[in-house]
Amino acid sequence: MKAFRLGFKSRNFASKGVFVAGSILFLLAAGPALPVCAGEFSVTLKAAEDGALSSSGRYKSARLSAEAAHAAAGASASLLYPRLALEGNLKYAESIPTIALPAVLGGPKALGDNWNYSIGPSAYWTLDGGILRAGRDAARKTASARSAEAENARRQVLLGARAAYFGLQLALEKVYLIGEDLQLSLSQLKDIELGVKAGSRSRLDGIRSRQEVTARRRDLLRARVELSGTLRDFSFITGLPLPPGKGLPLDARLAARDYAANARMLVRAEPYVEILPRFMSATDRAPGKALPGVTALSDSAGAYRAAAGGYKAERLPRLTFSARSSIDYPNGSNLYSFLQNSAGLSLSLPLFESGRLAEREKESRLNAEAADAKRDEASGEAGRDFAKALEEYNALMEEQLLNIEAVDDAQEASKLAYEAYKAGGGTWLEVESANLKALQAKTTAASADAGMLMKLALLDSLSD
């Protein structure tokens, strides 16, 4: 690995300092990354979204809970229909009762056998005034609420992945802009050092030019450290693994620069202009009236109401029909098996239960009202957040128009300041100030781009 040398002078160091830039290998979640060029790997928004969904424990838990709730709903619905079962029993009795009969009738006779068995199909059907139906409805509403919670978790995971990706884009853009500004400072330093040697420039200008180069190198190092931290956060959120090892990443667009010679891994993200069209339609939508979080609370309220109806129905009579066809042994005192068909009807009516059903019904209705209150609040918050995000996005759009003008003016001012300096009509401080303002203008524009994408992602998550 080659050393990346950044030269500077200070009271504590007489020689040039040596800094070694490492590399960061970035893998896509969708599969092995394909290098665009040697040592370069691309990072896409789609890979970030897929990786976050596949690695999120929160989303996985919500999805499995929804599947479990749907299974429970299917089980509760089956109770409404007749049940058919194969039933049997086997019993051994040590003592068999006998009946005393006259000798002419054969004498004492056993009333059965030590072994007794019965086996055959049985059918049951319960009519309970709506208890089972209310249970089925409550289970279905609960399953619907869990599905909505899973969708809400999916949206939140996607929003987090997108925010992490946009943050990574901004960190890369800062590295790129500082790197380009460093390249400009290095070019200007070269011209000034030639002028100092020729006697057309002062030694003070040469020192100030080197100071500016040192400042940009320091800024670039800090930006790369920030990029490294952003990459690790991005890896944690999206599940995209980062390989072990030391070193700092670098934007792939700086690969041709002299100071990038030591970078073993270059990172590339999609440009803003390629992602913006994907989310632009979010500004034309209205706030979602059936957002997953709101729907989940509404379905939860429905589940509580259904449960309240079930407790109310428990006060009504419950009828159970039964039918059975079996082979039994013995047939009384006759020691042989026989076919037995039977049917039955049972009635159950609760008379006194210390107010349990009334209190449970009240509890369920109050829980339903509480869920309704949360639903209304969540719906209002979503509408508020949507309106705020839309206003902030529109403001960023207007600001970006100003930023574009500011970037154009700052770049032109930087160019003119340096031309005036070379012609002897300006000072190096004016050149340095113009260069710094140009960098600040570009960084502000990049921050606005990331902010617009974040607002668009938020609008997308808050609309149907």
C-alpha cells in the first residue's frame, strides 16, 4: 500500500507528515457487487432498501405477528361449524355385578364383562347466541391490525434506509467537493511557487497558499472520517456488511486525483438527479387517510368492539347438538359388540357470575374508545407532518434556485479573483476568500439536495 503524503509545516514538526488512507469495501445486499473499475464498488438506493427490509428485526417481527394473527383468525372461524371427531374409550372393571336367577333360568348371571369399550365418530354443533361469531370477528380485526402494523413497520424501515442513503450521498458529495477544491488549491499553489522562485510573487503569498492547501487537506481528512462513520451507520441500518480492516473511504469521482493514489476502495452512490424523479410524484398526492398506523388502530378498536359483543352474548342460552354412532361392548349382560346410534341436546344458561361479563364488556368498549382516540390523533399527526414536509420541500426548492445562482456567482468570483491576482490587481486573501465561498456555496447546494430527497421520502411514506 502506497503512502499518501500531506506536506505541512508547524512548530512541532519540521518534516512532512505522512498520512495513510485505508479503504472500505462495500457490498450490495442484492448480491455480490460488480466493480465499475478496479477497487470500486457502487452503492444503490435499491440495495439499501432491500438490505434494510431483509435485516430489520422490527419488520420481521411485525410480519410474523401478522401471519400468526391470521392463523388465529382461521382457527377461531372453524368453531362456527360442526365438529366431527373419532372418540373411543376402554375400561377394565375388576368386579362385575351379578344378578341372582333361579336355576331353571341358568342361575346367577354377570351383568357385563371386565373389559368394556366404545368407539365411533361423534359430531357436535354449538349455537351460542353469537359468542363464537364475535370471537371470529375479533380475531379477524386483530389480524387486520397486525397486517397494518407490519406495513407501517415496512414503511418506517424503508424511510430509515432512505435517510441513511441520502446521508451517505451527502457525505460523499462533501468529500468530492472538498477534494476538487483541494485540487484547485494545489494547482494555484504550484503557480504561486513558480512566481516566488521567479521573484514575481511574495514569499508571504506562498506561505498563505500552502496554508490554504493544508486547510483543504485537513478538511478532506475530516470529511473522509465523517464518510467512514456514515458508512458504518449505513451498514448497521441496511445490513450491508463492511469488511474488517482500517482505512478511510474516498468518493469514486476523485479516483484520478493525485491524493487518491493510496485509496484501496472507492465508493460511488447514485447522483441526486437519478433519484429525484422516483419520488417527485409524492408532492402531487394528498395526506393518506388510510395510513397503516391509522388503520391498525382502527382495526384494534373493531376487535375490542367485537370482543364486547362476545361478552354480551355470553348472557344468552347456549345450545349444543351432538350425534354419535359407535360400536360398544358388551351389550349389557350379553357379551358381544353392537352398533349404538345416539343424539343429544344440552342447554346452558348463566344465572349468576358476580358481574364478570358486564365488567369485561365495559372493559372492551373502553379499550375500543381509547383506540379510536389514538387513531384520530395519529391521523391528525400524519396530516400535520405531511403538510409540514410539503411546505419544507417547496421552500427547499425555492432555496435551491438561489443556491444555484450562488454557486454560479461564487465560481465566477473565484475565477475572477484569481485572474485579478495574477494580473496584480488583487491580494491572495481575496483569492482564498473567494475559493472558500465557492466551496461553501456548493456544500449548501448539496445539503439542500439531500434535504429535498429526505422530504420527498417522508411525503411518500405519509401518502396512500
